[in-house]
Amino acid sequence: MRSSTRIRLIEPTDAAPIAAHRARDFEAFRPWEPAQPADFFTPEGQAERIDSLLDGYRAGAVWPGVVLADDQVIGQVTVGGILPQPHLRRGSVGYWIASVAQNQGHAGHAVGLVLRVMTDELGLHRAEASTHLENLPSQRVLRRNGFSPYGVAHSSILLDGSWRDGLLWERVLGD
Ligand SMILES: CC(C)(COP(=O)(O)OP(=O)(O)OC[C@H]1O[C@@H](n2cnc3c(N)ncnc32)[C@H](O)[C@@H]1OP(=O)(O)O)[C@@H](O)C(=O)NCCC(=O)NCCS
């Protein structure tokens, strides 16, 4: 049976499990996630990154979460680019799940939970996301959470050495 999925704000002690997952999944994630500097794959590098994510959280620009299964960190779910102004009230959702925990519904549940944070805690009105055109699992996660594709951003992200198109997704919150 699938273990339950939880999300919470990232904490400094998450640095070690995140570094371990990302080091193990370096090859598997190469087509889907941007290249990172070497220290991204170390607990020290992740600790610095978590500090700056928490600075962004305190500034209201980002909601940086981790995904937990059986209380173990198995991935991240982040609301970035938060625009809280009353006439915008939107943010962009990003996520990854470690290969050892994929295809058990965790990303789908984590995105559902972060949509609730966006509505109830952040008071946002609109969620956005972007996926590689060929990232079908990620697109399933978004569709299952009520997102619809609305356009293509051409040559918008450097992945595995090539500028790739991004499929743009939207979901009006409260729908
Ligand atoms: C994309 C990702 C987050 C999905 O995480 P996950 O926990 O495995 O996702 P879920 O189990 O909730 O859902 C995966 C869905 O994709 C489907 N799927 C899996 N492999 C597939 C494939 N090759 N083709 C089509 N669909 C596929 C599953 O059946 C499931 O669909 P369902 O909800 O209809 O059953 C994870 O694969 C990942 O982190 N990948 C690498 C990084 C990445 O792509 N990040 C997102 C960038 S936009």
C-alpha cells in the first residue's frame, strides 16, 4: 500500500537527505532538471541553498516545501515567483520526487496539498507551472490537479545542454 504523502516547509536538517537523493538521481534527472554546480549535491551546498530559500520565504517570494513519505524526505515542492499584489496573487509550482519513491502518487498528492497552501495560507488566486514537452509523468501530475496547458514558451530553459521549449500550465484556484 502507498505510504501517505505530507508536505511541510523546508528545514536546515533537510540538507543531507536532499543532497543524497539528488546525487543518486543525477543521471535520471538530467533530461528534466537544470544543470547545477557541484556543491548542489553536497549537504553543505544544500544547507546554503535552504538558507536562501528560507530568506525568500520570509520575504514572501517563495514557499519552499519538502515532500515526506513515512516521515522521510523524498522530494521537494516549491511555490516560486510569488506575486502577492491584490491584482495578481499568483505563484509557480515546481517539484521533484526521488526515483526510489516515484510512481506511487506522491507528486500528485504533494501538488494537491501545496495548492491548498497557496489558497488558504498564501491567499493566491492563480497557480502556474511549466513542464518539458516530453515529461509525461509531470504533465499527468498537473492534469490530475486540475491544471490545463495554455501555451508554449519557446527555447525557454537550458536542459541537458539544449534550449528546450516549456509547456505552460495554469489553474485558477478556488475552481
Ligand atoms: C515528474 C515527477 C515529479 C512525478 O513524480 P511521481 O511521484 O512519480 O508522480 P505520481 O506518481 O504522482 O504520478 C505520475 C503519473 O505519471 C504516469 N507515468 C509514469 N511514467 C509515465 C510515462 N513514461 N508516460 C506516461 N505517464 C507516465 C503515472 O502513471 C502517473 O499517472 P496517473 O496519475 O495517471 O497514475 C517525478 O517523476 C520526478 O521528479 N521526475 C524528475 C524531475 C522532474 O521531472 N521534475 C518536474 C519538472 S516539471
